[in-house]
Amino acid sequence: MYDKLIKPSKLLASLRLHAVGNVNLHKTNIAVYLNNPAGIGEHSDIMEAVQSELDKMAQHQDRIDLIDSIRSENDEAAFLSNEEIDDD
């Protein structure tokens, strides 16, 4: 039922937006840590806290890059498919 309602392109777009939002969330956390170290609270090691946020950002950025790659490959495949049809 759901596979007929949600197009793959919309699913990928939603996943990408989710990852972008998470990257921005972790950037904001880093800004808070750097501008207000007291905001770290239970984190005694600011370097460890910032590194943790960077690691989380990297995970989401990898997802963005992978989705972009998949979308690019799909666009190229659709373009080549149309080219082959036009040549006949």
C-alpha cells in the first residue's frame, strides 16, 4: 500500500532533508560548546564533546553524499535511457 503512495525520489529527498537537519543540529551544538563551555554541563572534556558532535555530523554528511550519488546515477541512467530511445 505505502509503496504506491511514496515515490522513491520523495523518499530519498526526505531522508536527505533529515540528514541535513541533523548536520545543522550538531553544528549548533558545537557552536554552543565553543561559545559557552558552561553549556556542556556533565561533559568535563570539551574536546571529547566536540569530537562526538563532529563524528555525528560526519555520519549524516556521508548519508547526504551517498543519496546525492544515488540521485545523480539515477538521473544519468534516465538520461542515457532517453538518449537510446531517441536514437532509434
